[in-house]
Amino acid sequence: MAEFHHRYMNTFVSTSGINPPDAQRVFDRMAAAEQRYSRFTVNSELSRVNGQAGQETPVSQSFAALFFEALRFYAETDGIFNPFLGNVMRSIGYDRSFEQVDRHHALRHNVPPTAKQSSFAFDLEKQTITLPAEIALDFGGIAKGWTVQSAAQSLLSMRRPRGLINAGGDLMGWTDSDHAHWTIDVAHPFSDHQSIGRIAFDSGQLGVATSSTIKRSWSDGTQLLHHLIDPRTGLPAASNIIQATVAGPKLLPCEIYAKCLLILGSSQGPAWLAAKHPELSYVFVDQSGKITASEATNMPHIRVVFLKQIDIP
């Protein structure tokens, strides 16, 4: 089957092994998610919730479901994944679509508060959220993966035997033993035309997510800034990992834990991830260009090949 491509949520979305009507179903989900969860759309549901901070705000069923997932991972990761960083993102200048970010925006030294310092209320039955006045949500670290995973699960429920949905490197694929395997290239941190290795699988489901401090980074004239915030400091993560990829049976945990691995760095991240989710595999690139990959024995249906080192520009 042909591949189909479209741009949503500030990234390119593609489908493979999926017929045109199913591809349109995927794109419709992505378009709806962009309208609902974007920080950069004035009339999005997320902007409305943030604009009514301090008040009890009714939300849609989909918004409540995603917020519930965000809170689950917030607790599970001990706050390393934090969906309450909207004002922090503004403080580093990431207050608009990335290509429009002010490259000369000076980093503020008075870090805005996060939800750890404040209280919020979420009534799942009433579908209402009450944010403290100084807090803003940011679903940039979860909405894309959640939407891709939901789209894939919808097609699986329709008994589609094979497919792959890729949203800027956050992807989920599936296949049965009667169909060809999938081979997924893992991005090179400094090149759109090279890879650092590949993952192949020939049965079941696989989610893969990559986070990088390089792809969406800029300088304010004195220091390099990027969009992956360490919630412990309120500043761009400063670990020794520049790119992390996590693979597992579903996409959403991979998206969350790729970011957490990158934030925690090579000294803490691997053991922490293994304790939290031993079923997940990872590969990361550090500041020296060294590539470190976990053992893939926890997912016997996949095969991985990675370089050992890359040159750092």
C-alpha cells in the first residue's frame, strides 16, 4: 500500500501499510488533537483551560482522558515527566511554533512555578479541571504519542493486519506473521539523511519514540536552549545525553520515558528506567558521540543494530 503524508502538531505525520480511508482516519485524529491540545492555537481547548486558570473549567471527554494519562505518568515518574510546564516553556521563549521561536529571547532567571509548588483539582466524573492561577498546562510531551497510539489501536480493533503511523519519530507499528516485517531507522541527532541504527520486528506491536536536545534547539546569544525541560530546575535539561530512543509494546510509555531518560542522563537514567519499566528497551547518544543500547532480550520479536559512535560536529 502507498504511504500518505501530512503535517500536524508541528511535525510530519506519515502512514504506511494502511489504505487511503484508514490513513484519512489517522489524519482526522491528528487534526482534532492539534486543535484541542496545541499551546500555539489561541482557540484550542488547552489554551482555554490555561486561560481560565484559577477557575473550575469543564473539559471534553478526550481532554479529560489525556489529562488523566498525564497525571498517571506524572506520578509514575516521580515528577520527571511534568505536564504543568506551560509557563516555563514561555519563559525560555518557546511560546509559539518552533520555526517562529525568537532566537534572541533571553532566558529568564526567575523560573515560573510548577504544579509541585501548587495544588490543582481534577474531577474526572464531572470532567472539570481547576488550575492554580500561576500554572499552565503543556501537553507537548504526551499529546502526539497518545494520539498516534489511539489511532493505531483503533485500526487494530478494526482488524487491520499491518500498519505503521509515524509522527516525527514517535511511531507505532504492527504486523502479523503473514505479512512483511517492519524496519525502522533511528534518527541521527545531527542529520536528517543518516541514521544511527535500525529496529526490525516481524510480529506483534511496537512503539518507538525519540527525544533530542538537538532537533529543537536555539541559542539566545549566550547559551544553547532547547525544549526538554528538567522540572527539578525549570531549565532546559543539562544531562550528558543528547538523544534518547525508547522502544516497547506501546508508544505512549516510550514517548514519556525517552524524555525522562534524556533528562536524567546516563548515570541515573538506565537503572531508573529498568526499575520502572523493564519491558522497555533504549538507545542513547551522549555528548561525546558514544551510542549505548540496552539488551533487547525483553522483546525477542525485535532485532536491533546500532553504531557504536558518531562524530559530533
